[in-house]
Amino acid sequence: MSSGPPARHRTRVIRLGDERTGVVTIGGDAPVSVQTMTAGYTHDVDACVTEINRLAAAGADIVRVAVPERKDTAALVEILAQTQVPIVADVHFHYQRALEAVAAGVHKIRLNPGNIADRDQVNAVIDACKDRGIPIRIGVNEGSIVERKDKQRRKEELGKIFSEHQHGHLMAIMIARLEEYLEIFDARDFHDVCISAKSMDARLVIAVYREIARRFDYPLHLGVTHAGPKETGAIRSVVALGTLLAEGIGDTVRISYASDPVYEVEDALEMLYCLGLRTRVGAELIACPTCGRIQVDLFTLVQEVRRKLADEIELPIKVAVMGCVVNGPGEAEGADIAVFAGDRRGIIYVQGERVANVSEEEILDRLLAECLAFQSRVRSGEVALGQKTVEIIPPDPIGTLGSGVDKIAAGDVEQVTIGRT
């Protein structure tokens, strides 16, 4: 039995968005939100709008755009008019870009203490956001907070507190930068703040966020920076962010890949679904791992089922695709719709009831048909998700579903009846 989602670390609440985009709440009891960032140039309005809308369709709650130049902030008015998800302006080096983004109507500003340290400049951004009711994320990154010009100062910084920790010097600098920046915000009586402290090292990310959660009550934006391509970045990100979320730490997340940001959104949502931190949208697909018992082209079948379900199924129907009769019956009992295969055939179950025995070529179409019919029945109130109606009696592995009959007839294996002496 599931123990439910992890207890959340209590944080303040910030909100961003408007009537057109909808308002996203970060912190408190709000669901953990998913963020991503566009990969194209913001000043290319049409391409930027297309990308934002594609990310929103994939499930992104918030989308961040880079605004390194004046032409980027100048494009925001047109972009905001054509998108329906809260937009964050990512500001580095030039505080004027933040002021221009606020004037354009952006929904949130991200500032990096490692790149904008002048107090008067920070105050100007705080005042502009305060007037418009716009929150600010203070985003500390490992790569931008260590002093690099003054070598002696850098050496002193690296010897500060947390020396007993493997990454103590970086933890110390990250937390010190946050505290210094927060002092400016406190002096301005501005608390509409979210904070983050990112690194490419998963262990440092876990350690620094634990310490930040202990010290502050601001909502936390989780992320692993420079995570790499999706193939390895997925592991690096989920190890760190999944650990923290399982401990109740984190209010909004961005998984970062050197790849199409749609994958960032999909993987972040799946992570939250698995932890019970978001209500699943669309089918949940489980499938066999590799093993020598598989007697159909399971891997191709699973990918085809995944694509079909993504296109056709909107409800969180649990679908199991199993390659043999060993694990199949047990998984079929836990799934709304299930198929487990034998010798080039598949038996399909709906909530534990056997409904079809089809050839390998027919499995995909019949499975999808049963999923669509089941979805319609759930929507009509005829059935409910997760309600098994009958107990599954698994077929004999060497019976008509399996390959055992032919092998016995050929004298290749000995037929044994269990329980006889």
C-alpha cells in the first residue's frame, strides 16, 4: 500500500501569472510546478512563441526566456500577447534588462547574485517588481559565484565554513551569496522571493538545498545545472532532485538538458508523478525489463504502445505490457489494462478480466482499442480507475499460450505435473 506523497517542507508562497495565463502558486501547499527554458533567441518572436506554446502543451507550468540584449526585452510585449503560460525573464549582467522586462509585463524576474552585485542596481529591480507585484528568483550557480579576479579573496572564500563537507567551500560561498542578497531584499521589505543554488554535482545539490531548507523559509527552485545530454543528464538530475523531493524539499523544478527542452518537461513531470507530488495526466505505462523469457518483439511493442497512448489517452490509466507469463499475471492485477505475451501471442486483461487472446500482430491495435473503450467507460462513470473486478488465473506457462506444447510434442522437454510424486 502506498504511504502517500512525502510531507512537504513548509515555505512561504509566491504567485506569478495573470488572468490570461492563469496564476501559478509556488510554495506552501501548492503542487510542485514544472519549469523549463526556451532554447532559441527571444528576439525571434515567431520562433520564441512557437517554442513556448510547444513547451506549455507538453505540460510546462512556467517558461523562462533569456534577455541578454535590449532587442530581447523589446520582443517580450509581442511574446506575452501570444502565449498562455507565465513567463520568467532570465537576467544576467545588465540590470536594465530586468527593468525593461518588468515594463513589458513579464511575470517573474530571475537575478544571479554572481553577475549583478551592485546594491543600487538590485534596489532598482526590487522597486520595479514591488510596484508591479512581480516575484524575483535569486538564482545562485556554482559557476558564477566564486571570485575569479581576486585570487587571494578566492583562496579565502574556499577556506570558509562547512570544511567538514566534501563540497564545503562551495556550499559556504553559495549560502553566503544568498544571505548577502537576501539582506538587500529584506532592507527593501521585499519578500516575494524564490531561491535556488545549482551545481552540476548531484551530491552538492542535495547538500546545499538541505542546508538552505534548514535556514530559510522561501520557496525553493530545484535544479542541476550543466547536467549534460538527456541520456546522462536524466540520471544526474533525478538522483539529486528526486532525493530532495522525496524529503519534502522543493517547490518548483527545472530539469536541464543539452537537448530539446520538451524532454525536460516530460521527465520532470514523470518524476513528480512517481513521487505522488502531481496528479498524473495521461496513461502510466509499465513494461518488462530485458530477459530471456520474452517471446515477442517486446521492445518495439512497448515503444509503439507508448506513442499511441500519448496521442490517444488523457486519463491516468495504468497499462502494463509484459513479455511473458512469469510477471504478467501479477502486473495485470495491478493495472487497469494489461497484456502479457507468450509464443507470438498476447492475452489482454481489463481490470483483471481476460478479454482477448490475440496474435502478436494484433496486440497493439487491440490493446489501444481496449484502452480507449475503458477511458470512455471511466468518463461515463461506469467504472473507476484502479478497481480490479476479478482475480487473474495465470495460464500454464507450457500450455497453449506458451511454447511448451510444441516442445513437449517434439520431445525436447519433459512434461512435469507439479504435486505428483
